[in-house]
Amino acid sequence: MLKYLPGILIIQAATIAMTLAATKSADLELWLAVLLLALIIGLVTAFWFASIASHAKKDALANAKDEFSKEREKLRVNAERQKTRIIRKSHEEIRKETNRAHARSSFKLGAGFIGIVAAGSLMIFSQLLTLGLLTLAVGGGALGGYLMRVRQEVAARHKEDFAISNGTKPVIEIQPVKGDSS
């Protein structure tokens, strides 16, 4: 509103000055000139006000765009944080389930290994020395292979956890499904 005040005051001052100048004369041409001059001043002022309004509208539009882009970026950052939090939470759940499964399988493996050792020992004590030693060797080889696999999986899991904590590797990789082109 204050942007238009100087223009309004200039128009009023010019109109008053022209009216006072024209009232001292009874000449019709002077009245027409004053009227034409008032019309021109009014048109120039109208264009001036339109220019002020146009700039104000552009400024308001730019401010609104800036606010919307800031809000959009804020939403995008919050969504990314939530996504990361959900991914880490699901990764922790997967790791807990994996550890439980490993514990169950380790228990089963231990029980199986104890069974094999018991069977091999029983065979050795019951005079089946070759079959007993063979059973113990197979059991030891199976246990050694399992332990090597577990060690490799633990190393790979630690490497993956390190990569995830550094943000270099996504936890879940999604591959696009290729449909048939029929």
C-alpha cells in the first residue's frame, strides 16, 4: 500500500496545481490543455502503478517458489532419513534372525558332530577300527568345512556392515524385473 502513496500524492498535487492555474483563466483551450495534461499524468501514473504491481507479484511468486522448494527439500531429506532408519532397522532384524538361525544350526551341528564322534569311538572300541577312524575323519572334515564356511560368512558380514555404516553400499539392492516383450 505504501508503494502507491508517492504516485497518488504526485497526481493529486499536479491536478490541484493545474486546476488552480486553469481557474485564473477563462480560456477554453487552456482548460482542454489542462484536461489533456491531467489525462496524460493519470495514464503515466497508471502504468507506473501497473509496473509496481507487476514487480510485487513477481517478488511474491519468487518468494513462494523459494518457500515451496525449501519445503520440498525438507520433505525429501526427512523421507531419506526415515528410509535410512527403516533400512537399518530391517537390517538389524535380519541380522538377529540370521544369528538365531546360525545358533540353531550350530546346536544341530554340535549334536551331529557329538553323535559322529560317539559312533566312531564306539566302532573303535568294538573292534571296527578302520570304520571308526573313517567315521571320525569324515566328521572332522565336515566340522572343519562348516567352520571355514562360518568364518567366511562372518568376514563377509563384517565387511558388509562396515560398508553400510560408511554409506557406500545399499543394504537392499532391487533389480528391475524384465518382462517378456510379447
